[in-house]
Amino acid sequence: MPQCHATMNAPLCQPIPIAADTLPAYRIRQSPRARHVSLRITPADGLVVVVPRGFDERRIPALIDAQRQWIDARLARLRTGARDEPWQRPTHIELPAVGERWALDYRPTPVPGSRVRITARPNGVLRVSGAGDSAAPLCAALRRWLKRRAKPTLTARLSALADTHGFVYRRTTIRLQRSRWGSYSTRGTISLNAMLLLVPPALVDHVLLHELCHTVHIDHGDDFAACLARLDPDAPQQRAALRQAWTAMPDWVSR
Ligand SMILES: [Zn+2]
């Protein structure tokens, strides 16, 4: 059975999109060497979609839509000139969803290039060992940690809300995605984005209630809207706040 996908071609069961509805401007570049479609953002050209020869360009809007969060964040960074700033590793991580603030404690690396390890210590300290001064491995390690941290919290909150309101689903998966906050598959799996830990609890609940309503109403029709309005009267405002929240995502989670 299909799963929800954040594409423009999915009329049913669409997950909660993060970005606004119109696509950003883009250029298409055909590359004889390209084997897959790739998206590039440069100061000179903006968003460029590199496609292999013979690629059906009608598929491009959906591909862009699926990577919307990442694209919007990168374009916003270009506009503000943030690209000129050198990479600054984070000193703290705030998790509003659970009211936590973690201080990052970078340890010198005995072996250059060693795998980054992140360990939670007492008093809200996250110890980083390994190649913590290199952006890509550090960000990847932080994202892995965020997923681990998100799993028990989001799973338990979803279960509690389902019990309270009488919803049934089969399982939960926690992912880290750039295009959706959550989705529901008709197999009964609710998938939640670990980045939800970076937004306030009310917005987390909004996403969870949205997906729980999908266990009864698969599309976004009137019955679905009534279900969500009953459980989350501020749904339209929450939805707008979620879109806004993406623009405030820290660099390490969106890069
Ligand atoms: Zn939905």
C-alpha cells in the first residue's frame, strides 16, 4: 500500500508540508554524465536541477517539492549572506519540545578523522569526541543523536494522545527528513520527524494529532478537517507556526 509522500502528485494522504505552496525559481541543466537528478544551490545560479540526458522534466516540480525544506533554508541563507560566514560548530542544542538545553563539550581527538561519537553526560552536557571540528561528520553525528533522543519522547507522546482520543495505529518510526514533519501509511505506520524536538510542545502535538486523524480519514477532506479541528482548535495557526519554525532550524540539522 502507498505511503504518504510529500510530492505534488499525491492527491491523497499528503503529509504536512513545511514550505509555502509555490515552488522557488529554478534552472534545469542537462548533464551527460549525471546518472541521477541532483539539486544544487549556488550564489550565481540559485537553484539548479541537474538532470541526466532524456530525463522527463515534468517530474521536476515534485522532486523540488520533496526537498522543499532544504531548498528554502539554503536559499534563505544565500539571501541573508550567511554563506560568507565560516562554519561555526554549535555550542548548545535547544530542544523546546522537551524543555532541554544541552551544552556541547568538544574533546580533543587523539586520532584525526576518527568517527564522531556523542555521549550524554550529567547536567545537560553532550560530550563530542572524534572529528568534532569537521562540519559534515559532526552534523551527521548530531542528527543521529537527535533521532535517538527523539524516539522515546515522540513514541510515548503519540501513544498517550492515541489512548486519550481513541485512535489505533500499528507502529511508529522516527526519521530525519527535510520535506515532512510526519506521515501516515495505510499499513498503519506513523512516521515522525526527529526535528519535532526542535519545536514547542504544542506544535509537536499538532503534528501527532494530524497523523492520528489520518488513521481514520486518509485524505485531507472535510471529515479529516473536522477531526483535527475538534482535537486541535488552533490547527491553522499551528500549521503556519510549523512553516515558520523551519526557517529557525539550526544549521547542523538542515545542512
Ligand atoms: Zn496529512
